[in-house]
Amino acid sequence: MKREKVLSILCSVLLISILLGCRGTAPTVHIREDVDFSFIKKVAVLPFENNSENRKAGEIVRQLVISELLASGLVDVVYSGDVMAAIKRQNVRDFTALTSKQIRNLGKDLKVQAVITGAVNRFGMVNIGKISAPEVTITIMMADTDTGSIIWSATVTRGGADFWARHFGTRTETLSETALAVVREAISTLYQY
């Protein structure tokens, strides 16, 4: 009787693992607890650093972030052209090394409470045996324009072939679907708190 119960539990755990598959890892999130995010009504999304082999990945993810922020209904987003004009006016040359003074100046120029920036670390297809599957990793950060300090960041990875694709050849997500899922997961961490 005891052996049957152990076997039943092991089968249940295996079945749950199979159904869930391996689609990604839990996001790494930092959020400042002393910040009231309800005061953030308007943000600017700066160009994303692109560390992937896909030369358009940074702009693709940036546009997805803008779209998802607008879809959330929680913040307004400054038009990309206005952001680029402010970047030129403020003489910002390197988005990966913004100073807190540059963040504050961009905030005043664009009349926003926060700026969002980030990096695309992986964006492409990976081969797993005979299967090709998308893999996307992004890091996204929000900085308060009053202080110039980071108040939220999230790193999210998703991709690879799940159990069904690896063993039965079912369709994997497209790269676009994976990128959208990663951005949605990252944005959702901001509004969970």
C-alpha cells in the first residue's frame, strides 16, 4: 500500500512537470518599497541596448514595451520622436551609462515622472536537437526623474522548446510571441506591488 502511494505521488509530480514544460525562469525583480508608483503618470521609454545578434531587437522590444505600457492604462508614454529629440537636446550619447543628472534633465525636458531603459540580451532562435525554438531575455529598468535613481528593474527570460515540442514535435511559439510574452511578464512585475 505504501509503495503504491509513493508511486502515485511520483507520477503526479512527473505529470505536472510535463504539462508545465520548460518555458523560462522566474523573473528577477527589484522594486523600491518606499516609492509610491501611483504618482507616475507619464514615462519616457529610451532606446534599449542590444546585446543580441539581431540588430533590430532593441527597437523591437522598445516598441513592445511602449505598447504594453499604454495597454495597461496606468501610464501615458511620450512619443518616441519626442524622446529622441530630447536626447539630442540633452546631448545624451550613451544610454547604457546615464548619469542621475541626465535622467533628471530628461525628466524635466519631457515632463515625465520616470524614464524606462533596458537591454535585450538574447533575441533569436536556438537549436535544441532537431527543433528550433525562440529565446528572449530582457532587462528593463525604471528611474525616477526627481532623484535619478532606479526604482524598479526586472530581468525576464523565456524560450526554448517545451516538453511537447521536444518529444512530440508540436509547434513552438514564434519569436514575436515569445518577445511579447517576455515584455508582458516584465511589465506585470511593476504593477503587482
